[in-house]
Amino acid sequence: MPDPDAATALAFADHDHRRCAAAALAEADRLAAERGLRLTPVRRRALEILLEAHRAMGAYEVLDRLAEAGFGRQPPVAYRALDFLVEQGFAHRIRRLNAFAACLHPAENHSPAFFICRACDHVAEAPGAAVRGALEGVAGSLGFVVERATVEAVGLCPACRAGA
């Protein structure tokens, strides 16, 4: 199982991204087979597209790329594939950007926190258990039960900070 802290560090650092993406795709293949699910050609290609870079992509950008690969240009093609990927934990929805990003450790049950660069749209997924725990603590004191939470922080990545 990959170290989530190492995967987080890769998003904003130079690394062999082909290896990073190949490992995430192999993990998705393994999990789909283990769960008895079918990673259809369109679902697989959508995941490959998301894995091309550590950034979030809108559904229509994914749709355009799927169309280039011969999967059609109807929005449901992309939305169905993306919904499947999110439901299975192979991708995440980044609400701030109305976009999707590949999950680099889909085998883990986790509460991610996303660090989004406002300049280049790169996204780092970090373990968010501590933030989730703090949120649940405050919620509990109010008698509230958290069912779902997404932490999204917007700022500048190291490369964009250096260029600013």
C-alpha cells in the first residue's frame, strides 16, 4: 500500500509521473477485479486522463479527451464514467473547481484534504484524518453528526510561489 504522505509530496515535486500514474491505474484495476466491477474502456480512459497530471479536470475537458479517443461527445459519456470513478474511490470530486482528480491511493478508506494551487490548478491530495477528527469534535459538541466532509484549501504551490 503506498504511503499517502509520499503521494502528497509528489504532487508538487518533480517525479516520475508515468510511474506514479501507472501505479494508481494498476491499483484501480486490482480493486475493480477484487470488487467484481468492470473497468470498461471508457471508464479506464477517463481514469487515465485524470492520471495524466496532478490537477483537477472539468467534466467537459474529460469529455473532449474521451471524444478524441472515439468514445463520443455526449455529456453522459463523461459523467457516467466520472461518477463511477468517484463512487469507487478511484477519483475525487473537487467542488471548489467543479472538477475531478484521480485518487492516488484508492485502496485506502480515507478522508482527504485537497490543496489546490490557484495559479496552475495542480492539486495535492493529503491525508485529512486530523482535520476530520477536529471537525467531528466540534460537530459533536453541537449535537451534530458529520456524514460527509471535504476539505479544500486554495493557495500557491511551491513552483508558482517561486515564480511569483
